[in-house]
Amino acid sequence: MLLSKSCVYGLRATLYLATKPGGEFTPIKKMSEKLEISFHFLTKILQQLTADGMLESFKGPNGGVRLTKPGSKIKLIDVVLAIDGPKLLTECALGLPGCGLKNPCPLHDKWAETRDSIRDMLQNTSLSDLAEKGEKENLRLTEDGDFEELLRN
Amino acid sequence: MLLSKSCVYGLRATLYLATKPGGEFTPIKKMSEKLEISFHFLTKILQQLTADGMLESFKGPNGGVRLTKPGSKIKLIDVVLAIDGPKLLTECALGLPGCGLKNPCPLHDKWAETRDSIRDMLQNTSLSDLAEKGEKENLRLTEDGDFEELLRN
DNA sequence: CTAATTAGAGACTCTTTTGTCTTAAAATAA
DNA sequence: TTATTTTAAGACAAAAGAGTCTCTAATTAG
Ligand code: FES
Ligand code: FES
């Protein structure tokens, strides 16, 4: 799999937060229900993003989490790096240590090219891009749901 | 990680076999030493490829495994599909079931594009392509080795 | 102040992946 | 035939990933 489950959950969660006005905190409990992700597991993942500075949290009634920057400023790559780390974009496709031009494997050139296209996609796509597209086309962020349902309430 | 460890080992092993003349069997023990992969683990992986029909095996002295087709006819995608299955090329980037045009997620279009470039790379590269490149440029298939060393003996 | 609500932290379990080991079966060589 | 070499098969263990649960700390509402 390209991205870990944690990373995918993190993406869906931050994408959901990107649909919210900046000021308000969204409780993780609500997010976990909307996104159909285990509450405790999602909590752990969002804690990483909070520690990373991408989210800020607030305890108590009316508490929750929110993005620290507008969704247009957060690229998918930021979430991926915060959760899965840089391995996807730095490791040798054949698993050899020290991928790079000094000591390449036979697949290096082709993999470097492919990897660049993955990186470009993640770098050129912001949370807002996806949120807007999702809203405009009423796309899903869960197995059966749609965007309208996600935004309701 | 893009490919599982098993898959990467399978690629390195078949790539090594592609450097051999077609007729002869190479013992897995020797491959495991050349490639610095655990013998028993490599055996299990190559058994999958044998079951899949990509390799044939022969027991006893002078036994081993060999490719059933010339390396120029085996594409990387064949090895990947045999070991990791089609998930990489069919699954939703956000982990939702049933990736496809009928019910896409907001990332679908961009991911489909990126996925195509991964698939194209795997489909357009044969074991021989890599073996020839490796030999010409004396590249490595292990942490510290080089191709010349691989071919010796 | 007290009760309720929320995130934080960490122990714990379950599953999958990765890796090891032992025994059996096939083939050869002497 | 007997010993040796090799793959086949499968049990087993270790590590990593995924998911659950409990308790604590902060904050607010009443
Ligand atoms: S060294 Fe293998 S992909 Fe770079
Ligand atoms: S539905 Fe998500 S990538 Fe296709």
C-alpha cells in the first residue's frame, strides 16, 4: 500500500477539517462518527498532527481540534510526511539502504521518475483543492456517504 | 512502502535469474547468498513464483530454479502482481472500498493519474532491461555489492 | 465547587508481515 | 542401496501495524 492506514485516516480527517470555518473546534468524537473511523484510533493519529503543529486542540466542552493554517496552505504531502515520514519519497524501490545517485540500483532512474510524479501530485494538491472538488461534485469520504451528508449538522 | 519486502526480494531474485543463460538451474541457496536474503524466506517467496508459473524448479543436485520465459518477456508488473497482488493498482488512495469512476473519492482523479504512471513504469520495464543496465553500469543489487561480483562464479 | 465534556497519554490486544526452523520429498551420485 | 543435494511444505516466533480501552488533565457549564 502506498500510504499507511494511519496516514489515510489523517488525510480524511484533515480534509474534513478543511471544510470547516477556521475559527471553530471540531470534537474528534464527531469526526470519528462522520468519517467512520474508530474514535480512539483517530484520536491517536490527530495527536501526532497536533504535536506536529498542523492542528491545534482545545479541551473541554466546545473543544476539539482545528487546522492551524487555512486548508489552501496545507498540501497532502504535509500530512503524509507528518504521519508516514519521508520513506515513500526517499527509499530505494528495491529496499537497498542509501538510495541516491552515488550508489544506485538498476531500478533507480525509473523509480526516481515515478517517485517524482507521486511527490508532485502530493505537493500540488491542497486540502482545500480536494474539499472544494468534493463539495462541488458531492463526492464521498466514507464507504457509502457523500459530501453533502458530511457537511450537514 | 510501495512494495512489500517479499515483492522486493522477488524482484531482486528474478532480476538475478535474468542474468543467467536460460537453460541452467540456479540453487536458491546460492541466490540467497549473492543477494543477501535469508535462504528460507527467499525459498518461500520463490515458491509463490513457481506456483504462479513464472519460475520452474528442479530438486536434487544441480537443481534450483530458473525463469520459464526469457527475461525480456517478463515485466516488473508480472512479479509485483504475483507477489503483492493487484491492490497497488486498484485500491482507493483514501482506503475506501470500490475505487472507480462510479463512486470516486475527492482524490480519485489525481490518484488514478499517478497510479497510471506507476503502472506504466512497471509495465514498460522488463527484467532484461534492468539486468542489461545493471551489467553495463555495474550497479548494485545488494547493500555493498556490484553487478560484476554478482555475475562472478 | 461539582459534574460534564473534551483531548492526552499510555497500556494492552489483535492482525499482518517478516523471518526462522524442522521435516518431508525428489533427484542425483557413488 | 545409501548418502547427499536440492526444493516443498508448514509450524513457529518476532516485529510492526492497526485497533481498543482506561485513566488523567484541562476546560466549561451550572
Ligand atoms: S538506489 Fe534503488 S531506487 Fe535509488
Ligand atoms: S475512489 Fe478513492 S482513489 Fe478511486
